[in-house]
Amino acid sequence: MVSGYDFVLEHDAVMCPYTEDVAAYCVPFSCLDKDLDEFFSKDVFLYEKELLGKTYAWINTSDPTKILGLVTLANDSVKAQFIASSARNRLQRSIINAKRGMNYPAVLIGRLGVSSEYRGRGLNIGSQILDFIKGWFRANDNKTGCRFIVVDAYNNEKTMHFYEKNGFKPLYKTEQEERAFLDLTPEEPLETRFMFFDLKLK
């Protein structure tokens, strides 16, 4: 066992860019989420051609036709001047006063999916993918500065719990605060919650 996991992506899977060749070679990927499956089967390569996101795959070394998980990353920033003061204070709490600014560099998790075949087996693939991303953007050879990992997480208990157990925090403490900032009417659903992970904190 390594790093607290019985199944270790570093040893039991190969990470590679998700290309049309990889998709053609592997069994069609499905995480049983309609929106995610549609994105990874139809839109993902257009996003890359338009330079809107880069997708990476983890392939099972014991069966190279099986994709364990996919993640789409993009450059982003947290624009402090455009968020409510309570959320801004929450975000900037760990940043020294002299370095507090109007924008903070971030990487966006645009999509993250784990194959339905490997979920519910205690493999923690989704959490290990997040651990990899955290390490990637903390590494000394990182090509750009990046302070936060951010995600618009589906606003449901399961998804929120997944990100929270992996160290992410909602930018707004309550749904009411986020709804007020987004100026949603009572009839409009709050479909996602904006969450962040501070790469400077261990």
C-alpha cells in the first residue's frame, strides 16, 4: 500500500493526454452521468482544438483498453474584485497582506469523471486524480504560478462531500450567499457551487 491507497494510480495506471486515438483504442468511457458522458464522447476534442481545455486520461495497466478516469483542465483566475466581501475575505485569509491583489491565478477542473466500472470499489480513483493535480501544480518545475484549484461542483450532497473531503471549500459559506451574489430568483436553481483549494496550504 502506498500513500494510504491499496490501488495506486502512479503504479497501477498510466496517465496520458486524452486523444482521439486513445478514445478509439479504449472501451467507450462512461461514468453514468449524462452531461459528463456527452462531453467526453462528443465535445472534449473540440474543446482541445479551440484551446479551451486539455483532457488527461488514466489507463488501467492491467487492461489498457480500460479508462479509469478523465479530467479536463483549463487556465482560470479568481477575480477578487468581483466577489462579495465575505467570500473575498475567506479566499484571501491565507495570503499575506502585501501580496493580496485583484486576481489570483488558478487552474479550473472543467470536468472530472471516474469510470462507473471502477467506482464503489474503494479504489479512491477520483481522490487520487485530485491528489495528482495538487502535486502537479505544486511541483518545482511548474511552468506558471498557480495559487488555487477551482471547480464549479454540482450542487448535490454527493459531489459536495467528495470535494470537501479532498480539501476544497465553497467560496460562499451558504447557498443563500451564493444565490444572492449570482442574483438568482427564488425559482432559479443553484445548480453548481464554486469551490476552491489553496495550493499553498498543506
